[in-house]
Amino acid sequence: MKITDALFLPTYLTKPSTATLAALTTTLANLNARSNIVPAYQGFFPTQPIVGFENRGNSSYHGLAIDLRRRFTRNLLFRSAYTWSHNLDDATATNFSTYLTPRRAQNVQNLKADWSTSALDRRNRFTFTPIYEFRPFKNGNWLMRNVVGNWIASGTYTFESPEYATVQAGLDSNLNGDSAGDRVLVNPAGQANVGSGVTGYNSAGQKTTSAASIVAYVANNPNAQYVVAGSGAIATGGRNTFPLHPINNFDINMKKRFNLSERRSFDIGAQFYNLFNHAQYTGGFTNDVRSNGFIGARNDLVPSDPLFGRFDQFYSSNSRVVQISAHFTF
């Protein structure tokens, strides 16, 4: 990595004085001229970069699970479950299955710096599933039992804390030849979930895009929480700090049963997934553990992009699905 804690281009929220910029002597060109190879190993590596995937990673999981059940009594059964958990790691999707959490570390020489909330972390999850059978005339005649009665209603309510994603610079900020894991600067006083790009300045206090003269960067929006780390700047943002939307979902199943004989019955039913059709841009699915994080773009995670934070432009809203079913038992 060409930049160090002592050698980098500073980033300011507001433009500093000309005197401050004039005192800066390191340019982006100076940093680009440095070698990526640790001096002690200079003689052991070729000049061309090598991409490697090390078989290492660390994780920690803490959890609490509570389960409450009512056995089937008086035509009613329900089950409720709550899980609190915290999953931390420093490497999750090393096979590049998602843009939400980059597969490679920001600095391969310091994997410990990537220790954070895991992409697999869901801090709170609550589910409630009732089943009720409406059978008021089970001792009555066939018509009353099978036309008025024999209804079965069930469903599931699910709340789940959101997945957290990594806000990314979208460029090779630390000049190590790999832009996959490079992150951003965080402004603690900035407006939550607002992003900003940066503009390069030279020592004369003028805007520039020339690597030979850039000595510092200034945020385009000083009120943004997330600011892109320009080439040669040091990122202060952690891994997986940006929440997607939580799951807040109702699924309902209604079924009507006709008992034709002791051994034969006919069921017709309807299932309503996301009954109230409210948008849930989760990066996954409302009733499945599979991820849907690989979408072929990461614009929503780059603060300088107009679509930063616009998950609705990239992920499915998990809109309502209605399914009709029929079932004959013999």
C-alpha cells in the first residue's frame, strides 16, 4: 500500500486557507511513484501486481433465542420466536457473491482493521405463526360442516433487523492496486446517510484533476455523513456501517376443506405473501435466508453517486405475491 498514516493526502470538509494548502508538499503523483511492496520484500516480488486470496478469516457469534409455543387446543395453535444475536467477522463473502460487503480487505496487511459487524448479522428477529381451524359444526350435517365450517387460517409475521452494507469509495483510494475494499471518510456531525464526492486542490488553492498537483481534497457537501476518500487519501469509515431496510412482513394462508368421505378430502386455498404490499428493499428475500446482494452494480453504496442510498433503484421491493392452490387427498 503506497500511503501510510504519515504519508497521505488530507481531506477537508470545507476549503482551508491558501496558506494551509501551500504548506502541503506531497502530491498524488509523489504517492503514485511509491512502490506497493513492503521494502523488506522488494527483491522477492515481480514488478507486476499479484492478486491473492488467503485462506484465513475470523468470526465471533453471540446469541439469545426465546421460543414460545401453544399446542393445538380448541382449534388454535401458535408459535412465537425471538432471537437476539451479534455476528462479527473480518471476512465474509470471499467468493464475490455480493457488492454489499466487498470480498477483499481494504488493507491486506492489516486484516484486523476489517473486524466489524458481519454481513450475516441480523441483530433482532421476531416471528409469530398462528394456525386456527374454524369448525363450529363438526357434529352437524355435511352441508354445515363443509360449507359453513372447515376453514383453516394461518400466517406468519416476521420482523428482522436490516443487513448492513459497506459504504465504498468506488476507486483505489489507498493506491494498492485494488479498489474492491476501499472505503470512505465519516463525518460524525454530518447528516445521516447522506454522501458526498470530493474535489482536488493544488498548493495554490485552485481546483485541479492533475495528479502532479493535487495536494488535498475538499468535500463537495460539508454536511454529508459519508465522504469519498480520493486517490491517496486515508479512509476512516468502517466495514458494514450502512443499514439496508428491515423486514416487516405479513404472510397469510386461507384454506377451505371439503371432507368427501372418511379418507378423501378436497382443499382449495390462497396464500398472500407480503399481504399489505409495503416495499421492503432488504437486499434479500422476506421469507428466505438466501442473499440477493449481487446486483451487478454498487452505485447505491458510493457517496459521490447520485443514486447513493437509493436501494429502491437496485433491489426488489418484495411486492405482494398471491398464489391459488387446490389439493385432493385420497
